[in-house]
Amino acid sequence: MTQPATHLGSPPSESVSRWLTRSSWVLALGLAANSILGPFVLDVIEYRYSESLVNQGIGLDAVALFAAAPLAIVAALLVARRHPAGPVVAFGPALFAAYMAPQYVVGPEYLTLPGNNERFFVFHLTIFVVAVATAVLAWRAIDPAALAPDNEQSDRRRSLVLFGVVAFIFGGRWLVGIVDLLGGEPTGVDYRENPTAYLLIGFLDLGVVVPAAVAAAVGLRRHRPWARTAAYAVIGWFALVPAAVAAMAIVMQVNDDPDATTGATVMFVVAAVVFTAAAAQLYRPVFGTVAGERDERPVHR
């Protein structure tokens, strides 16, 4: 027997809704605990990072505690109330956590820098698994054909935002770094201080995020319904990551980090404001359609 389709005027299936609610709560608790245990608050988790990367970790933990974790709670509450916007909101914190957790485990320089983060391997692995599960459940709970707005003009507009994401990641963050790496003797400060973390982030950005954003943008250009779900996933992730990068730069400035630059801080803060505002604008119709069309849309059974 086929399952009934989930439309924006009707809630996801009870089973998916229940598991998504639980996973979002667990993810919120995990993100909050990690931020509190890390260098931002208690410094119980000591990452094997350079001073600059520790400063960046403080900024990251602040965004995780005050933005990602609360969003996961909001998603859990919305899904528990069978609100169709809940799964869309869940994408942001889930993919943010799935992106950051490998950096906690794989990124540190275990053989050359002091720390104890290897003791928290299972903890960070759990956050990663819960984050991926939450993202998968959110995807299953959404009917892409019912995501508002569902017209070609809106799809083209969202595709432009995704191409902007690609341009920022590739041109703004990695083009100079790639040229530096191809030279054979990298001179970049980030690479020299933490080469493992630097290459891991580049691998995730250029090998996962950029292809996903391009695929979603092309799909939107072709008016493919699945691309709408993918677009909300990428945009949800990118609503949090630039804010985290901006927070990292600000903490480096406040702590008089020798690697901090005013120009980079301003650029990242502006990028965070622009992309967060764009994400809010693109997410708004999801809530507007639910509120305004709930009684007008027929429920398909």
C-alpha cells in the first residue's frame, strides 16, 4: 500500500513526525552540550588546534549554542505540532551539525598539538549520526511538489541564491587557497598552522557543499520539484555557516589574534547578514502558505 503524499497543507506521517521530533531534540541537546563543554564556556574539551583555530572554535560554539540549538528546538516543536514548516526548519541545524562534527574529530593535529578531544570521539560521532538522521527524516517529511512558492519564477530566484552560495565558497573562500596549494609549497597561515583542518574544510566545502548547491540550482532551473527540497537544505545550512564564520572572525579580533584581519572580519560579517537575510526571505513563504492556504488546499488521500 502506498503512503499518502505529504502536502504543505497537511502534516507529515505520524511515524516520521515522531522520529523527527525526537532527533531534533537530541540534536539540540548535543549541540548545546558541545558548546558548553568546549572552549566557549567550560573548556572541558580541549581541541588539538592552534590558538587561532581555538578562537574560531569559540565563535563556532557561540553560534551553535545561540542559533543552531534553538533552531533545532523550534523545529522539534513545529514538527510535534504537525506543522508542515517544521521539517524545513530542521534542515539548518541538522546539516550545520553534520558539517561541523567531522571537523571536531578529523581536523585536530593529534601528533603535534596538546589536547584531549579524542576522549570525546563517541560524543562527536553521536552528534554526527543524529544530525544525518535528522536531515534524512526532514527530507522524508517534505513533499517537494508542495513547497511554496511552486512556480518557475521562484525556482529561478532560489537558483540565483544557490549560485551565489557557490560563488562565495569557491571564489570568496577557496580560489586563493587552491592556487596556493597547487604551487607545491603552501604559504597560507591557515594551512601552515592546522593543515589537517584546513584541507578537511576545503574537502567538505568543494567536494560536498558546492556540488550539492550546483545540482539544486540546475534542478531548479529545470523546475524539478526535488530541487526545492534540496534548495531549502543548502540554504538552511548556509544560513548558519556564514554566521559561524563571522563569529569566528569577531572572536579572533576581540582576542587580538595575530591572524585576524579587519578586512576579512568585515567581509564575513556582511556575508553573514546577506545570506541570513536571503535565507529568511526564502523560508518565509513556507510559513505564509501554511497559514494562508491551510483551509484552501485540498488534502490528498
